[in-house]
Amino acid sequence: MIKILMIINGLVFLLQLTMGEIQNPSENHILTDLFAFHYWRSPLFKPHQLLTHLFMHASFWHLALNMITLWIFGAALEHLWGHKRFLRFYLICGLGAALCYMGVITYENIRLTTEVNTYLANPSYDNFRIISTHYDLVNAYNEELSFPDTPAKMEFAKMFLRGFQIANRDMAFLGASGAVFGLLFAFGYLFPNSYVYIYIPIKSKYIVGFLILAELIVGIQNVPGDNVAHFAHLGGVLISYLLLRNWHRKGRHHFK
């Protein structure tokens, strides 16, 4: 099943390359609009994207890292559970991660909409500074937004914020990372004392714990310009934990 998943992801990536969506993502986005994951209030959102986004990637290294992790940590799990249960677990983690992240982006879009509407109704520097602080607009996006204290600068800020709001609403999320993090946690949960060799042998529970903590810290920091969906990764971890605990209580620890 891991081989099949890797082949499907590879073929989809080749299709993305053929369509020009990797080389020119700002110009070619037919596949991304149709199959990547979007905010539920975006006109681009479709329910099937909750699963189809798992088979799309933004770059070669994005694909390679996910597939290598899937291969290294998923092999033992597939051998333990069998093909069908492994696939079910993988897809549930991916779907659960998307739903968890939907909650995060819903909160972020509601906050942005409220702040933008406040500025549009009262275009003061203080109201603009609130948005600029949250998203580092001046440094990360446009230096012309610095201190909009004239009518011309205020109109430019209004135009920019409307576009920024729409861009955030229609932003696409893609990749198998949520499902892969679910498998990563499952490996550390079921084989905590197995050694993974990264120059030196390290127990899997320490590697998994470090990666989860790093995702949590970076996700909370919410650095402007960071396009990694850290809370989707953590959502995959959460769903993985809930599934494992539930099946363990039912006496299906090995899912046989």
C-alpha cells in the first residue's frame, strides 16, 4: 500500500509539473483550484478536497520529504496492521488533520475579516497597526504600507487589505503531511524504544516528541510568510492518538 501511495503521489506531481503548476503557481492553478484544500467560505472550496489535497504537493522537496517519511515509518505499521487497515488509518489521519486545520483557518479568516472591516470603517493608523502587527504587512509584503497617514496612502492600504483578505480566503493547502504526521506519531506510540539512526541511534519516542514540540512552537509563533500548515500536522497527530487510544481500549491494539 505504501508503494501504491507513493506512485499515486508521484504521478499527481508529474501532472502538476506538466500543467505548469509547480513552475508557475501564480499563473497556472487549475488542479490546485479543483483539488487542493480551501477554506469552506472560499468559492473554490469543494468537499472532495478534504481527501484529494493529500495527493498534491507544492514542490519536489515537499513531496520527497513526505514520501521518505511515509516509507521509513509506515513500513512497520503496514506490516503490523495489514494493507486495508493501514490505508484506513492513513486516510482518517489525513481527513482529520484537514478538519482540524479548517478550524484554525476559520478562526484566522474571521479575525482578519473583522480587523479589515474595522479599518475600512475607520481608516486610522491605530486600526491599521493592529493588522500590520499580526501579519507583518510592511516588512513581509509591501513597504508602501508603512504609516498610511495621508488620504492617498489610506486608499492604497484599503485596496491592499481587500486583496489581502481575498488572497487569504482563497489560499490553497496541499500535501500528505497531516496523514504522515499521524503515521509518525503511531510509530512512536507503538514502537517507542525502536532506534532510528540519524548519525547516532535515537529512540523513536524522542524523535517524535521533538518533532511534535517543534511544530507546536512554530505554529504558535505564527511567523508571517511561513506557508507551512503546522496545525494540520498537529491535527494529524491528534487524530492518530485518538484512534490508537480508542482501538486500544477496544482490545484492538494491533488492529487485527
